[in-house]
Amino acid sequence: MRRKLAAGNWKMNGTGDSLSELSALAEGHPSASVDILICPPAPLLSRAAAVASGSAVTVGGQDCHAAASGAHTGDISAAMLVDAGAGSVILGHSERRQDHGESDGDVRTKTEAATAAGLIAIVCVGESLDQREDGQTLDVIGAQMEGSVPDGMTADRLVIAYEPIWAIGTGKVPTLEQIGEVHDFMRERLTARFGEATASGVRLLYGGSVKPSNATEIFAVSNVDGALVGGASLKAADFSPIIAALESA
Ligand code: PGA
């Protein structure tokens, strides 16, 4: 069935010194019954890939451009991520949607580019606090999935991360019922669009203030296949227990 995934998003944190955390993680997990992914800042990617080589840890990007190459100063193509050693890329994170005005359409074309280059796309969706309080959560998630996920996706290339914006970096976490409601809904939407065979293979991650202390209960929620972890992925001492919780879920 679905192989679980513990994904770490370092965001704009870390320099070469931080690779010691990655090597500690790699040494701590020479093999694992779940997939382990670290997405460092782009300048660290190829060094991170070398550090993780031979361990159960893989590395990924945090964004890519929709075009294969060209006059796009500061941007990075999917092929460049692959060349640097990435196997996955996070797309449509709420910080990209907010800070860079990325629309669902943008995320969709980036996802097409990423999967065409052979990457696994981790497409992020999530509601704001206002949308949650207005009872719009499922409508928002449904629309983001419809708009951000391209047609013709296969289960081996698509991961969806549900990250309520109000839970990211805040220490606030939805109730287990709220997480379960959204994850069940996402599975239903995938089934309606892509059919049972594909939908049942797509991994659905929860993200937003996942910590060693709450990981076990979150991983017990139906249709939660892992986590996308920000702050608690920066230190091996924090991320390792989250991986262990996922392995025993
Ligand atoms: P957090 O971030 O774990 O620090 O809340 C999660 C994310 O933004 O992916």
C-alpha cells in the first residue's frame, strides 16, 4: 500500500554547518520502514545529497520554476533540482503562495514541470484561519486541489500535504477530528477525479506544528500517511522521534 513519508522542510534556514544535522539523521536511519525526506535551501542541495547518500534519507527542493530553462533570474528548474540530487519538490507551500503570489494555476504548471522531470511533487494546500472560522475549509481545500493538481497524475509522482496556514509555525494544531475530516475529504476528491487505483496510492501528509509530542496521535488519524515538518525537522534530535513515531504508526 502507501509507503509512509516523513518530510522535513528547512525553509530558509541552514548553511553548510547545518549539514551536521543531516548527517546525524542519516547515521541514525541507515534504513527505515518509511520514506525520509529533507528539503534544504537550494544552495545546500547537492552537498545534502552527498551527505545523505547511502542512507534512508533523500533530499528535495522547496520550489521550482515551471519552465525548463531560460531568462528567469533567481529561479531554479526541475531539471536543476534533479541534477543536484533531488528526488522530490515541495510546491505551492502557503509561504510561496503568500510571499510570491503563487496561484493554483502556477502550482499546477510547476507540478507538471516537476513530474515531467521525474520528481515527486508534494503539493501543499491549506485554509487560513478566517476561512476555517467561516466554515469554508473543505471548499478551499477542494478548490486548491482541483486547481493545483494537474490532470493525469500517477500515485508515484504525487503527494499532497494538508497544511492549515494558521497551524504553520504557531504551535497550534487542528483537532484530530479536523485533520481526519480534511484527509478523508482529500482522499474522496482524489478518488472522484483520478479513480480508486490512483487515489489509494497517493500519500497525504499533515503539516503544521508537528512535534515529537504530537506526532503519534496525528499519525493515528485515518488517511494521514506522514507529515511535512518545518521547525522540528531542523534538528535530528527532534525529527528522529517523529520518524520513529511514523514507523510505529
Ligand atoms: P512547522 O512548518 O512544522 O514549522 O509548523 C510546517 C511547514 O510549513 O511545512
